[in-house]
Amino acid sequence: MSEVGQVGQRWTAPMHARSPQEPHRAATPLELFFDLVFVVAIAQAAAGLHHSVAEAHTGHALISYLMVFFGIWWAWMNFTWFASAYDCDDVIYRLLTFVQITGALVFAAGVTAMFDDSDINIASLGGYVIMRMAMVTQWLRASAADPDRRVTTRRMAAGITLCQLAWIGLYFSPQGLRIPGFALCAACELAVPVWAERASPTTWHPHHIVERYGLLTIIVLGESVLAATLAVQAALASGERFLALLPVVIGGLVIVYALWWLYFYRPVHDLLESHQLRKAIVWGYGHFVVFASAGGVGAGLGVAVGQVTHSAHIRAA
């Protein structure tokens, strides 16, 4: 039995840094559960994008979608890299992960309101802060058990805490400052890991990280296929002929298959083997575009179906 399995029934275990050369490191059932729950929030974001674009509010839709998706992606990414370096699988670790999952569900409840007014609401803010403060607790646990990286872990805890205070302050700021303030707070969030990791890099596992990103890519693409399928089903139920929808169906499948093929065209774990901070940051942060694009495919296909059924209020190109 693995070390993680042995400590899994303990209430608490030292959160020592795990080896980046650990053999057979794979995603855990808890991580997979974490991903599936986060896709609920992604599905809400994609649905909001679909309906807003269908109502010809494209600019508004894109701003709202990027704001919502940043919150989802950033919380997921921070948990993923932390877990790769410090997952001890004790009871406290699991409970804190459940707190983050709960925060994601609260965040998802506020997604629709964010699309209605392109603004932060109490559900989205509260859900995000819940996710992030649970992460602060995890970093403080790592700080106590990993003296070699105590500066790094404490920087992460302090940086995340300060960012949450900034988000709360933004919620009470004047309406005109919300979007530029969001950009500033997001930039601060992105800067925290860069600043912290410069002290002493954490011991994340390259193969594990690549697998985790690949799994979420597959799940998000699957959510897009589901969203498009539901749109086609609704169109058929309204009396639309399948032949009229066939070009959208074929084109959608080609897009999804092509995205999968391009993403998994070649293994990329060798890119991260050196543990160079710059490469890890560029690769990890660059996935915001990958995940957001994959999540938006279903919304785009839904709008395309709406064009065929004349339920989307946008002009054809």
C-alpha cells in the first residue's frame, strides 16, 4: 500500500513535500471528484455565454465569461499544483478539499447573475473566497511540515489572503471601477505564485501535472459535447428537421475531435521535467486560453443550432 493510502485514514499527517520523481504518480479519486464538481461551474459559464451571445450581447458575454472562467480556472489550478507537491491524503486534507468543492458550487450559483450584469455578486465572491481561504489553510499546513520551503509556503498563504481582501474591497467599490479593478486583482493573483516560487520551488510532479491538465481538458470537451447535444435535442423537439442541423452536428464533431487531437498530439511532460519556473508558469497559465476555449465550444455550437432554428437573435456573417 502506498504512503498516501496508509495515511488516508489518519485524522492528520505531516504535510511533507512529495518527491517529483515519485513513480506511478497518478490522479487520485479525490482529484477526479474535484474536477467533476468544478465542471459544474464551467457548464454554468458556458450556458451563460451561449444565452448572452444568442441574445446578441456578444461583448457583454465575452467579458462576463472571461471573468467567471478566471475564478474557476484559478482556483482549480492552485489546488492542482499544490496537491501535486503536498497531497498527504489525511482527513483534514480531504475535508479542506471538500470545503473548496463547496466553494465551487456556491460560485456556480452566482454565475448566472454575473452574466446578467457583468458584475461580481455575493454568491460568486463568497464561493471564490471560500475556495481560496481553504487553500490558505493548506499552505499553512505545508509551511509547518516543510521547513525547506517555509518562505515559499508562507508567501503563498500571505499573498492569497491579501488578494481575497482586495476582492472583497472590489465588491464594495464604485460600479465604474469593477472591471479595471477585476483586472488588477486578477493580475495580483497571477503574480503570487511567481513571487512565492522564486524563494524555493515546490516539488510538484511533472507527469502528475500533465495528467491532471489532460484530464480536465477531456472533461471540459465532454461538457461541450453534452451542451451541443442538448441544443440539438431541443431543436428536434421543437420540430426542426435533423437534415437542417446536420452541418452543425458534423462541424461540431470535427471541431471537438480536432481540439482533442491537437492537445494530445505529443507528450509534454518533458517540457516540465527541468522544473524551470518560467516554463511551468507559461505552460500552466497558458491553459487559461485552452480551457476557456474548450468550454466555449459548446456555447458556440449551441448558438449555431439557434441560428438554424431562428431562436438566436444575431445576424449571420
